[in-house]
Amino acid sequence: MHTNRLTLWDFDDTLANSADAVTELAEQNPAVPAWMWWHNPALSTLAAERTTPIVERWLELAATPGDHAILTGRNGEAVEAWLRAHADHPVIGAAVRKIRGVISTSHNGDHKVVSISTAAKKAIIIARLAPRYADITLVDDTVENLEAAVEAVPTVRAIAA
Ligand SMILES: [Mg+2]
């Protein structure tokens, strides 16, 4: 049942501390192209396992009414694995279980050949969802993503994480 209110949460460095984990893995494995830690299903899942939740933001999510989904530039399987691993977390588990779906703009590295930015891909997805919701909020730590979303759908509420 839709509540007519949707909050889309970015994952990396919005809901989880990802940059540090990826930087560490990239330093330890210099032969692996850096993008693979974000986009390759197996490696991205390995990197996601090392990321810790940003607890304050999960508590915000728990207190926000309406539907919740993750809109990520990262490999979707990696985010789903992370959600499964945290579903019974004593503090954030209830919030994790409120996530209805993971929408990923990553396609295992085809960002290398498709010259469209993550921000543009996220904006396209939000524009597709817009007719179904009276009220859409995007929470994201990347300013370009917020700007592209508002440009595509001016009624979107953009919140910098
Ligand atoms: Mg991010």
C-alpha cells in the first residue's frame, strides 16, 4: 500500500561509511581497478561487508513516514547483501526492514561505455517514479545528484546528507 510519500536514500556515505572501506581495499589491492569495488558484484559485496552503518541517519529513516527505498550508484547486490546482514541489528534493524527496495544505476562496469553520469541516471529514475508519489525526497551526500534530481523533478525535496 502506497502512502504517497517516498524517501529515496543514497547508500554510500549517506547510510553507510563506504569511502574509507573502499580506499583501504584499493590500497591493499593496487592491481584491481578502483571502479570494481563499486560495480563488480563480488568485489562490491566484499567492500560493502566492511562498511559500518551511519546510525543517526538510519534513526532518521525509522522516524520518517511513508515508503523508503535505496537509490544507489553502487552494485545493487552488494547493497542487498548489506541490508540482509543488518536486518537484525539491535539499533538499526527495524529501519533496515523498512526498505522496500534497492534501485541501482550500476551495471557491472558499463558506466565505462555509457557516457551518462550517476546523477543523470538517478534523475531519470526519480522522474519515472514521480507520477506515483505526491511527495518524493532524495537524501544524498553528492550535491550533483541532488541538483540533477531537482532539475528533472522540481517538486523533489533534496536533502544533503
Ligand atoms: Mg553517496
